[in-house]
Amino acid sequence: MIGVESRFYIDVRVDNLSLDTALERVETLYKESSDGVPRQIFFTNVHSVHLANQNPLLKHDLNEADLVLPDGSGLKIAGKVLNKPVEVNLNGTDFTPKVFRMAEVAGWSVYLLGAKKNVITECVENISKRFSKLEVKGYHNGFFDDKEEKEILKEINQLKPDILLVALGSPFQERWIAKNAVNLDTRLCFAVGGLFDFLSNQTSRAPLWMRKIGCEWVYRFIQNPKEKWDRIFVEIPLFLYAILHEKIRSVIPRGNFKKLGPFNG
Ligand code: UDP
């Protein structure tokens, strides 16, 4: 991609951009999508790197997307260890509201797909209050069967939103976009993970001081230890191990180093 520096952490792509450049990139992708092909914008974090190394399709979807932004302090640590620093944490929860502001000015409309029924309804109400000039063309919860999915695709194509936000969790949201984008009448597709939970009043964000020191993940674990324990106790240690492995591999001459990484079996 012209003008965008992509880096790979354990073979998974991250685009290293400042906030302003990332927003400019979104605008450029919007313009480019006038060719009829919706552009795909994803976020990479420790969780998705972990999943991508077990799921080649997710790795492919992330690495082939039009923009992949770095989400979370894990990638910052990886960047420092590997001497490939990440300029800024551009997680979806902070970045997407900035896209909403752009959309208000540019007159772009949105459609939201994902989260539980009560969550998405409350999320849309809150978005409409906070971004009063943003046109929310439609929304649907993220729990649907094949028949309902066809109806959702039909509805999106009837409404023709400029931006489609998909929050189904990884790897489903990235796959859903990669599979369906080509048949969708929209301009930009974002995979946004837990964004709708935060924008509704159902899940609170970590206090600002925790976010500033890069510990939002601790707060998310405390909120939901049953669902998030493996992200802390399995994925983070494996990620750090793999990053150290990559570092050692980069300093030891080829051929002298066995394939012993956690994702190499
Ligand atoms: N979700 C959904 N359909 C599903 C599974 C999950 O809509 O079949 C939603 C879920 O309710 C949540 C979001 O997807 O709103 C994923 O949130 P998570 O916290 O897992 O995202 P991440 O931490 O990966 O950003």
C-alpha cells in the first residue's frame, strides 16, 4: 500500500500510522471505493495475532485487508522488542468515534451489525445522542442464522450505508467482511470487536489512567474473568514467547536456529 508502512509481528500485519495519517487513509480508502469494491479495515491485537497463528484464514484476512491498525499495548511491547516500534495505539474503541466525527462532516451514513439485541439498540441510541449529525441507516444484532443473514445482507444493500461496522468477535467478524464485502453496496467495512458493548451502557471502559499506562486488558479481565481468562494466562505468555523467539531468530544466523516457536508446533 502506497505511503503506509506495514509491519509483521509473528507473521501478522499491522500498519504503522499516526492518528491523523490513519484518518486520512480512511478518507482515501473511501474515495478509492468508488470503484465499487468496499474497503476492509481491521484492528490487530494480541488476541487476533494468537488466533491468526492458529487459523490461516484469519491470517490471510488480516494480511490482505486495506488497512490494519494496531490495537493495544501488547503490540507496543512487540514493537520495542523487535525494533519495529508502533507509533500509536489505534484501537477500534477510540478510533471509530473519530471516524464518526469525520462521517458527520462528510455526510457518510452507517449501519451497525453485531452484539446482543439490547446492546445494539442502546448503542444506536447513544450514538445518535453523541453524534447528532450522523445518519444511522440501520442495525441488526450479531446473533443470526443463515436465513436471517440473507435478510441482513439484503437490507444492507437496500440501505446502501457508506460505512458498515461489524462486531461479531474475531475471527468471525473479519471472515464475515472478507466473504461478503464484494457483494455489499457499501464503501467501508470495519471489524470493531467489543465496540458496541462500550458504546451502549452495558460495559464500562477502564479508567483513563489505566488506559494511559496500557492496562485496559487487566480491567477487561476483571470485568469478565470467565470469558477472558485465557487471553491473559494463555495468549499473552504465548505472544511474549513468540516475540522473544522472533527476536532471537533475527539475531542468530539462519540454519542455526530450530523452529521451536509456540505457533510452529
Ligand atoms: N458477538 C456477536 N455474535 C456472536 C458472537 C459475538 O454479535 O456470534 C458480539 C459480542 O456480543 C460482542 C462482540 O461480538 O459484542 C465481540 O466482543 P469481544 O469483547 O469478544 O471483542 P474483542 O475483545 O475481540 O474486541
